[in-house]
Amino acid sequence: MQIDIVSLSPADSISDSAAVYKIVMPKDVDYAVSREVWLVLKTIIDGGAKYLYADFKENEEIDSSGLSMLIRLANLVKEKKGKVAVANLSQKNQRLLSMVNVPESISVFSSETDLLDSFR
């Protein structure tokens, strides 16, 4: 499995001189995938990243372990005074996130443009 991580903006255009890292979530996020995603993202955060964007445009399914991973990720980033945001959720995933009371530390946006503006 490949996870794409791309710096979306030069460091000097984002607050706190940090870049926004975009993670394109895989088609299916189950236990095995969420564990792999967690390890990669935790490494990035431990390396100093504070702003993460999870793009769900290719995602069709996320299970409870994937949701748990997002919540753990948000809590870790919050400790570092950062932010986690998601965009391009399917209607099914939007309903799922609203049902599980996703923490306020995860911002949900309908478009990438709105999401990136929120990091400024």
C-alpha cells in the first residue's frame, strides 16, 4: 500500500512556519491499513509536522479501527498544538463521523480549498 504525503504549501505561507501534509487515504481503511497509516503519520508528527490533511477522495470504506486511528491522530496532533482536517468524505463516511462524535480537534471540510484556507 502506498500513502502519498505531499507538502501543499511552502512553509512561510502557513502559520507557525509549518507545512500542511496531505495524506490520500486508501480505498479501504481496516485494521491492518489503519495500523500502517498510524505508524507513518506518527513518525511524521514525531518529526515535527503539526498540520495534517486526510483526503478521503479515494476512500470507500472506513471501519471502527480507522475511526479510532483518526481520533488518536487528532489527540496526538492537539498535544503538539497542531490541527487535523479531513475533506472529500463520501456521504456514508460523513454520516459515520457524525454518529461517533468526532472530536472538535478534527475539522471536516467539503473541499480542499476551504480546508487549506483554515490552516492559514
